[in-house]
Amino acid sequence: MSDQSQGRPPVLRLANIVKSFPGVRALDDVSFSVMPGEVHALMGENGAGKSTLMKVLGGIYQPNEGQIFVDEQPVVMNTPMEAKAKGIVFIHQELSLAEELPVAENIYLGELPRKSFGRVDWEKLYAQTNAILKKLNVSFDARTVVGDLSIANQQMVEIARALTVDAKAVIFDEPTASLTDAEKVVLFDVIADLKSQGVGIIYISHRMEEIFRITDRISVLRDGQYSGTLTTADTDEDEVTQLMIGRSLDLSRNASHHELGDVALEVRDLSCGHLYRNINFEVRRGEVVGFYGLVGAGRTEIAETLFGLREPTSGTILLDGKEVRIHSPVEAIAHGISLVPEDRKGQGLVLGMNCRDNITLPQVDDLTAGPFVADGAEIAIFDLYRDRLDIRTPGWRQLVGNLSGGNQQKIVIGKWLSMHPNVLIVDEPTRGIDVGSKSEIHNLIRDLAAHGYAVIVISSEMPEVLHVSDRIVAMYSGELIKTFTSEEVTEDNLIQAISGIRSDSAA
């Protein structure tokens, strides 16, 4: 915590906040405060009330009871613009940009600098924007159209908005979900700069390593109630997890206790232009093979090739020992290959559809009776995988967009399991998921292997890939550097491998 906070009141305080929806008490007497120059983590499982609390703070929801104070002055915020005017800036996890407009107009939307007669002062607008972008060390400028930027750079535009006002408190909601490691460093520098200016930071993330790297205190919500606040330097992951879910998690290394079957998938000398080269590996039934590497290593591109989204330039794919050629996802599915994509909301789900229809979507043609879909068959499939995967939803009619991240991921997995695949590829299985749901997904992956599935897991989290995998493929810059068994792999030799070091002595 900054020295500036000593003897000063909180920049932000929420007292006894209650928020109810029909049939649900989402927040129950929650109190929470942020000091000047403090990075304060807000943690909890999906559905614990974090998003609801932040929407109350951001003027999107109004509390049924309780009070908000800014610099110990009571405030009422009926809109996000009113919250921003009070110095409360919200950087959303879900991007809220106008993609057809330039960066400058997105950053100053609704607050464009004006000259006489209401004309926009374009010169001033671009100069102010470029000054902010320079602080973020980005490669684009004020005139760049947002739709031409990568998701990571669009996230940086969201962050730039926070630097346009005299902020009292800035809320970061999963800000690193789309950022590379280099971009994370820039973000953490921005947060450190805001902290040095006495700005209070609320940092929402499921990534424990980030929480323990940059925060001063950690507050936890559980089932809509305040569980407690811990000083980051005086606690550990286990204590935080206990507050969040009421139990410890098993994060031990994977040790298979079942026999592996025949080779389900084999890849020989597979290449795809500059994306990856001469890749060789195999996956057996009952085995989880983890792919680990830095952003740009080629892991996702290999998965996309196996699923028919990319054409390889050379090499061979074999299923059950027979060579296959896959030109489309339809062909991949026909061959028994399924892909749970990295972006579950954008590529794995139709958020405006209900749970039943999402799970049965790939096989809807097989469930039709004449011109109609057989509702009974669809509901039976949904019920089967809801029970098997412990999907927590009031019923099949619930819109998928209203589920927590963990339950959304289970819907995607259930969709592909219902197709009875020979090979299941799961790309970033727990991105944006709380620690309790993460543990459930890990257990599910291990259970699928125990039931004979051949599973490929692509992950950017070392603890995850170590925990679930029987073997780990380490990649660097489009090349397969080394394959480790769970017995021989260590954190050190894995890091060396994904850094491009091929030394066999590392293993």
C-alpha cells in the first residue's frame, strides 16, 4: 500500500450493500473499502457476486440497501457516466468498443474536445490520445480503427480510457485475459503508476500469480456475502482458496492409475507454413497430452489443423493407425475429433441460446423428425450431460450467457462429449474460471482419460499442465522442442524447453 494512504480515509467505501433480483439475493450486506494508492484484489468463485458488486459501483445497478462513499462523501450513481464523473472508472473484461471508429473516438466517446460552435477539435483529440498511448507503449496510434486491432490491443484501448479522467478508483476486471506476457508487464507498470498517484485500484482476477504479484490486500466474496480481507504479504493461495470455496484444492502432480490403450492419434512431420514445422507426437486412449509454450509457439494452430480449420502444408495425420485428410470441422467431427476452443464465448457457445440447444447443436440434423427437432431426445441428452458434468443451471431453458464461466465451459465440453469423440482437444480449459470450477474441470479431464478418451490439453498455465498431463509437449516458435513424461518433467526443464533450449541434459 502506498505511503500516501497513511492517515487518509478510503478513496472508496461500500457500506452494507444489498442487491436483489427476482428470487435471488445477489449481494447480502457487503462492505468493502479501497485506500489511496492501494491495489485491492476482489476474489470469489463465479457467481459469488463480484460482477454484481462492481456493477453497483459502476452505476449499472442501484443497490436495494446500503451506501457508497467516495472520499467519505456519500454518492448516488444512476449511470456509468455519473460513476465516471465521480472518479470511478471501470475497465470491463468484455470489450465495449465501437470497432468501426478510430481509437481516439473510442477513448473520448461522449467527451470529444470541442472548438467554437461545437466543432470537434481533432488536433487536440489526436494529441491527447497519442500522449496516453505513449504511456502504454503500444504500437498503434490515435487514428487506427479499433476493428483492425488484435483483441489484446483492443484491451489496451479499454485501459487507455481510464487514463483520460482524474480517477479516484479504477476497477480492472480480468484485464490480462487477452494479453501477452509482454503486454501484461506494460499493464502492471500502468497500475504501478496509478498507485503512485494515490489512485485506488480494484483488481478482479482468477490468476493467483497476478494477485500475489501486484496486490496489497485481498477481499473475498462467497455466495454474495463478504468472507473477509487478507493482507497479501501475510497469506498464501491455500488460505485465499479456503475463504473462497471452504476447502483446500489438490494441486499435486498427475499420476495415472489406469492402463493406457492403443494410439488414437498420431501426427508425423506436420507443418503449416511459418506457424509450425515438422511436428511429431501421438496420443493414446486414456492419456492426457499437454501442450505448453509461450504465446505464438504454434499450439493452438496445431489444434486448429487437427479440427480442419487450417490446411497443413505437409505431414500426415493418422487416426487408429489410418491416414486421414481433414479439410473442415465437419470432416474432423466425422473422424471423431472435437475441439473445445480457447474463446468459449466467441467460438464455443451461442450465448443467446439455451443450455439444451447449445449441447445438441452439432447433432441437430440427427435429432430431427421430419421438419421438426425431437425435443424429447434433446432434453434427454442435456439431462445426461448436466448430471455427468455437474452443470449447475436451473434447467435446460436457461440462457448460456447467464451461466458462470465454469458452467459455460462444461456446456462446451458436454456438447462435444455428446458426439462421442475419439480425440478431445481442450484449448485453455480454465481461462477466466475461478479456482473451485478450475479444480472441477481438471478432475473432469482426468476422469475422461480414465474412461478411455484420448485428450489433448493446451494451456498457458504451468501448474495446470503439470497437474492434468501424462506427457507434456514443450513448444517454442513453431517447433516441438521436447516431450516430457510426468515423471521426468520439472518446472526448470519445462521453462528451458519453452525458451528454445534443446539440451537433453535439462530433462
